Amino acid sequence: MGVEEGTITERKPPGMSQETWVEIQIRRAIEEGKFDNLPGAGKPLRNLHRASDPMWWAREKAIAEGLDPSAMLPPALRLRKERQRLRDTVGDLPSEQAVRDAVEDLNAQIREHWRAPSGPPIPVGLVDLDEMLELWREARRAREAEAAAEAEREPPPVREEPVPRRRRWWRWGRRRV
């Protein structure tokens, strides 16, 4: 038996443990230089920091499929995450009514969770409408101040007067009949 090009055809001896046999095969391959010049040699392993997260592969797959990984969370954690996301993005909403609608929609989901809780018992409170409106107004004032500062930095564009169109000389003498 022996080692063919790229494959191992030697069988494990009957009295040897699987682990010992594998270690012997690896040592032989190292001695023969089979692991030299492999792609990625000397580079750090990808996703090594995720070894402690048992569900990393599910999150990666969801992201690769274009899905939101927060949908895999228990309902209470998902609602808490939505509350935080609303706080962070409330300034991007176009109007005060849009803020009111978003807060009411999230509060309706939270109330529904209170009626039929599932998952771990994690408390989730309602979103304060007045607080969200104040955050939205602050973000709007900041955007308006930034736009005013930007307008002061750039001079207004110079409007050129349109040049009147001249009649062509060969049409002057033509008469309508």
C-alpha cells in the first residue's frame, strides 16, 4: 500500500487507535512536504473569533440569503432590538406623522407580545411617543442647521441670461402666400 499522489490508501492496522493512525499520516505528509505552499499558509483563520458562538453559521447563512438575522431572536429580544433601532433611526423618518405611525405599530407589537408571551421572560416596555417625537425634532433641527451651514459655504449658482435666438437671414425675405 502506500501514499498515492494526493490520497492516502494505507489501511489502519487492526490494533492501532484511529487517532494514532491519523497522527502518523499527518506526520508523514508533513515530512514529505505535502502541506508546503498551500493557499492561505501563514494567514490568520477566518471567523476564529466566532468559535464561542454556536449559532454563527446560521447567522452567516441568513445574511448570505439576504434575510435579517434578528428574526431568529426570541420575540422579547427582537422587540427590544426594534425599540433600539427606532431610537437610532427616528431622525430619518420624513414627518411627525410617520414617527407617530412607527411608534404606534411597535407598541401594538409589544402589546400583542404581552397578551401571548413566548420565549424567555424578558420585560419589554412600550415606546414613549413624546420622547420619540422630541428625538425626531432634534434631528430635524440639526439637519436644517447643517443645510443652512452648507448653503452659506457654497455661493448660489450664477444664472446666465438666455441668449435670444436670432432669425436666420435666408428666412427674412420669404413671404407667406
